[in-house]
Amino acid sequence: MMFKSKIKWAALGGLVLSFLSLLVHLLLAKYSGAELVHDSAITGFNEDLNLGVGEMQVAVSRKLWRKVMSLESLQPYANPRSRYPAPTEQHNGFIYAKIFGGFEKIRTSICDLVTISRLLNATLVIPEIQESTQSKGISSKFRSFSYIYNEEQFVSALANDVNIVKSLPLKLKEARKLKKYPTFKPKRTASPSYYMREILPELKKAKVIGLVLTDGGCLKSILPHELVEYQRLRCRVAFHALRFRPEILALGHLMVERLRASGQPYLAFHPGLVRDTLAYHGCAELFQDVHTELIQYRRAQMIKQGIVKDELSVDSYFRKGNGSCPLMPEEVGLLLRAMGYPPKTRVYLAGSETFGGQRILIPLRAMFTNLVDRTSLCSKQELLNLIGPESPIPLDLFQAPPVKNVEDLKKEWNKAGPRPRPLPPPPGRPIYQHEKEGWYGWIAEKDSEPDPSLTDLRMQAHRLLWDALDYVVSVEADAFFPGFNDDGSGWPDFSSLVMGHRLYEIASSRTYRPDSFSHLLLIGVLSRKYLAELLNSTSSNLYYPKRNWTLTVRKHLNSSLGEEGLMREFRQSKAMSFLSHPIPECSCRNTKPPKAQSESGKASNSQFSYKGEVECPRWMEHSPTTVDVQDITANENEPQEDEMEEWELESGEEGRSTDSVPSLEQDEEMDPDD
């Protein structure tokens, strides 16, 4: 009897302790702030890579991060090189503009606007960015332009190029509200002659004209040779005048510091999975469920608008085989692993929109455990400080229809008409709140996409800030890999702008150009098609590829880093976007080899590769990008072949057999400097 009572007391004590433990865990989960959770995440990220023990730390080959020596001689040089008078107070009138679209369209359109203002001798009013106006619910402390960019820097940096004012004079502003001035909607392929012939007479007559830009630009990419100074003006706008506001720059540089903690390099990757681009090319079948329906709905809209002149339903896998659809994140991860990047490599995921959500990133996260984005590197408070104080938006709570009382039901029954009557249809299933969450919730209720709510408009404005942060981190990255750039639609894209900025600022920075032609290809065959063939050739053993396949990938991607990839990218992308390839107009060639190279005995490839290239002035001979003699010596002593990862060697002797891949003439890697 005594024994049984002891068991009961022990059981009761165990229950009490379990209850207390559960209560403590609930209290900790309730009162621990997001800051504590975030700080622990960042600490874990640093501790994961900073083990402090040489044997435990994964050795990253210097060859994967070093500069491309063959491009060291290219230097940024966007200064005027001929007679270039400063603007005077006598001008032909004012130009004001409204810019529609996302981050890429805004940046390209502003560069074109400044160029047109110089061409027409007009004073430019700081343009209105429609995605960040006060009507979108942004903080009242910002104007539309200053929400992203620094207005004072923009005006002062272009003082010798164009007269810029923050607003129209009062009388002209009132007349503008009454719509007394002509408004034009130029295409992104408009020529300079169009503006001189059509716009300039109206500007001189009315003294004010308005431009509505929706295409991501208003001036063609390639200009006549006599207008080469206007191309350099584009570079000065994009790479010097368009500076983000100080809060964005400060947080962006802080993110770079966190990524480079303890001297670790990082690679930035932009997937390029945007709904409009995927709909334009017909890539719906590459996704699942609701995302396929969303792409098809947008494609149907484009067909009605005349943007797409093709059928609604197309074979997405055939399009992908032709290179018209982007590489999926899993495939990019396989290419990076084939290049030799270890699983602990820090990879920054850029882009405010990754269509397909987190599910499509699962394979990439499995291959690179240190895949991070802005939410991993910044606390919620840091991002809220960037947004600024905003007025609260009323919650869109689902309200069920009111319940009718018995008297109302009897009245409806009596007014329903003669009997017999069919029974009324059963009531519709209520749509619960959790089914409406997300920007795609409408697809569960109706067949047409509703107008964006105030919350949606505010989120679109926030995306401009996230893209600006990602732009800073991507330009500063030790290596950059684009997922889908120069897709052929003609719209500016994030990756192309980043690649152009990196090419202008530090041409030798490690920027992969997988969409450039390879020397292994026939002329006219796109590299995405070649990469699709490569991936299809080893589809049966993607995660354990044959050695020949790995060498082929390395040869192709390494060749895209140097002069060869740059030249082929020049032929392919410059006609679409000048800012994606701003050389040779905005660069010069330092023909004198750096001191480090001359002492090491390794010559630099400083020969002129482009028509119109010039030699750098003397004051640019000592470039800040000059490398140390020790770095060059170390690079020369490195083996020409990266160490194979364990996942490559697990296939044993079979891994050294020849695989069925597109023709490989030499069974060796290709260094971009060779």
C-alpha cells in the first residue's frame, strides 16, 4: 500500500515538473524579441564559417576569388573627351516626367531622361517615381525620388551637364495641373532624331512638356558616333549621380561587412525569376500549382496588350531547351559546385522577387548551407528604420455575412412565390482569412486579378528599397552570377545593370557571363541553350557528374570571365541596354603594365580590343586595382586545376570516363587569363 502511494506521488511530481517546463518554454517564446532570435542567427552564420582551426575550416581556392588579370588594364573613364560646354540659363524649356515600373526601369529611364534634356537643351525637373509616391502609402518624410536616391547628389553631380530643378515654377505648376502642356509617351527605342523632329518644336512652343515612361527607357541603346559624349553622360548619371540615399548605403555596406566577416569572400546570385519575364517567354510549366496559373494569367494579359505575339500555351521544356527560360536555382547550384565552390561558400541571394517562393530554393540551400538574403543579415528594426514612419493600414479582415433571425427567414419564405418550390442552393463555403493571405490569394476566389490594395502598393514601394540594398551588395561582391539576364524581351533587368556597373567600376572583378557565347559554340547559338544541353546530358547523375562534364562546365564559365566572354557579351547585349556594357565609351585602356606585373615578369593583356578605345591619361597610370606581387606569384604557383570536391570523386573510376556532353576538344580547364 505504501509502495503504491509513493508511485502516485512520483507520477504527480513528474506531471507538475512537465507542466512547469512547458510553462517556462511558452513564456520564453512569448517574451523573447525578434532581435534576440536575429542576433543568434547572425552569430550562428559567423561561427559556422569562422571555426578558428585550420584543419576544420574549409580551404577556399584563391583561384575562385582572384581578379581577372586580363581585364586589369580596363579603367573607368567617363569624363568628356571633346568640346563639352556647360549648360547656361538660356534653355528651351522644362521637361517633367512620370516613371512607371520597378527598380530596373526606373534607373534606366532616369539615365535616358538626363541625356534627352542635354540633347534638347532643356531644364529637367526631378522625375516622379510612381511606385513611391505618397498615394502608395510610403512615409511622409520622403518625396518620390528621394525615397531611393539622394536628390542633392543627383543635382550637384550633373551641374556641368544639365540644369536640374526640384519642381516647376509656381505659375507653370498650376498650368500643369490643368493639363495645358503637351504630354508624350516615347518608346524605349526612340531615336535622337525623333526628339529633334517631334519633341523640340513642341518644347520651344509650350516651354514645358511632359513625358510618361513605362517601357524602361526612352532612348535607343546605340547612338551615332557623333553623339558618343551622350553615352558618357549616361555613364556619369548611372555610376556617379544616381547615389542611393545615405540610409540605404549605410545598411548596404553593413550587410557587406557582415558577409565578409573575418575576411571571408562571398558570391552574389540573382535568380532572375520574375513573373513578367517568365510569362513573356512561356515558362509556366517549370513551376507548380498556383504559380503556373499566375504566369499563364499574366501571359494572357500580355497577348491582349500585344506585347506577346504567340500562343498562350507553349511547351516550356522546349523553350528551356532553346535557352528562352532561365536556369533554375538548383541548376545554378550544380554549376557552382562544378566550378569548385565548397558547400560552406557564402552565397547572397539578391532580388526582391523570386517567383516560386522558398520551395524553389530548397535544392540550392541544400548545396550551399550559407545561402542568405537581406532578412538573414538585417534585423527587422534595421529594415523598418529604412522604410521610415508609415501610417497604419486598416486590416482587411474577412467579415462573415450577418446571421438572419427567424422572423426574417419566415418573411423570405412567404415572399418566395407559389409552392412547390425547389430547395434553395446550399450556402457557399466561407473563405477563411488564412486562404486570402499573400498577393496570390485572389486566384482562389475569382478569375480576374483585382486591383492592388493599399497594402500591395506599399509592398511594391518597399521592393524598391530591397532592390537598392541588393544592388549595393551585388556590386561589391567578390563574385557575381546572374540567373537570367539579357533575355531578349528588351526590358532592363537587375543582373545586367549590376554586371554593367561592375564592368565599369572594376572590370577585373569576377563576374560570370553564362549567357555569353562560348568559343565551343557555333555562331548564333545562345549559351543558355548550351548550358541546357550540358545539364540534360548528365540528367541521370546530376549530383555525381562525370569528370569530363565538370571540366566542360569550368571551361565554359572560365572563358566567360575574360576578354573572350566580354567581347561576345558586347555583341549580344549592348544593343539591348547600353548600361549593361558601357565600354569602350566609358573606359580607357592602361597600356602601361602595373608595377606588380612588370616585377613579376607576367605581361598584361593591354592591347586594344574595341573600336574607339583610348589610352588612359597619365594620372590614371597608378590604378587602385593594382595587385600585389605576392598575389601574382601566388596565383602563378597555384595548380591550373581546382581540387575536386568529394561529391565529384565519389563516382570513383567511373567519374574519369568520357561522358556524352557537347563536344570538348581539350580535356583541361580554361583560365580566363590564359
